[in-house]
Amino acid sequence: MNASSTTLQLKNNAEVSLTDGTAVGRVDRVVIDPRTRELSHIVVRKGLLFKVDKVVPMAWIVDASEDGVTLRAQREDMDDLPVYEEEAYVRVSDDERTDARRNGITQLYWYPLGMGTASHVAVMPADRYHVETQRNIPEGTVGLKEGAKVLTRDDRHVGNVDEVLTDAHTDQVIGLVISQGLLFKERRRVPITWVDEITEDNVRLLVGPRQLEALGFEAN
């Protein structure tokens, strides 16, 4: 299907580039508000220009089709984009330490007593930390990952998300294209009104396989 002037096609793994042709990376996932079905950002996987995954606002997208995604930006603008996931070391609180001890969990550092010996001594560190991962996307949104599973209302896996179709003017998701799988030999376009739930890994539909069979298929 060719993209019309009112529809953006965000395809799995599509190449993302700037208007001057500079390759940025590839589409890794789309950021959707499950309540309003509005698409706010795309996550671009690290590539030649990005060293980490970055969150790109929809307002930067000039065009999106099966040929790729084009951004209205300069190379220097890329550095200011937020990283999709940031990890930080957070000190474990006294309450968390107490709970860990109650549950029989002890975290120890092991140091060798000397070179060439198998003897070790266990030392309880004064400060302990755990890693917290923060995702820099709007609160309440979901980063629907590349190739997320599509499940019918009876939990049958009928395919994977191959494309997300949005209205170019409103950024509202209008449909999904499901890749061919065990059940269907052609890609199917599913209207967003048939979607019940969206999570990072799955899209659950309101309908069963029989209704999907009646849908028209998408040309590859």
C-alpha cells in the first residue's frame, strides 16, 4: 500500500534519516497512549548517528512510508533528544536492607586473601545500590516494541505488528498491519477500533480469528 498524504506508515525496522539524507538509525518502537490511541513519539534504535536509543517526537516526522522515516531536523538537534532508557544506581534504603535480611537475602563482596590461594573473605559493604531504569516517555504511554504479538480475544497468536498507521494531521493511530504468520499467509490491516488493549509486548484484539479472516490483506 502506498502512503497517502493523510497517513503515516511506521514500519518495523524502517530506516530513519534526516531531510539531507543522513542516516540516523531504525524504528525500534512507537510510543502510544493506550487511552486516547494517540502516537506521541517513536524510539529510534542506535545506528550510525545515535550511540544510544533516542526518543523522537512525532512533530519531527516529515514523512513515513514503507521506504523509511524522514525527520525535519539538523544533525546538531539529535544530541538534545532524550535517551529512551536511562539506568541509575540508587542506594538501597535501611528498610530495604531489613526486608532483604528477613527474607534471607545477603549481598556480599568477596575478596581473595592472597594471590594463588583459594581462600576468600566475605565483606558486607557499607553502601549498597540497585539499578533503576527510567524510560523517558510521557507518563501513561506505552512503548509498543517492534514485532509485538497480536492476540485475539481468545488469546490466539495471529501474527505480529508490522506497521502502525496514523493520521498525519492528528497523530491518532488508525490501524495496524499484522505480519503473516501461521494462521494467515498475507498481511492484514486491522482497524484500531478492533483493539482492546496495548502493552509493550502484546496487542489484544476484541475479535477472534474468524473476523480477521474477513479482512482485506495488504500487499507486501
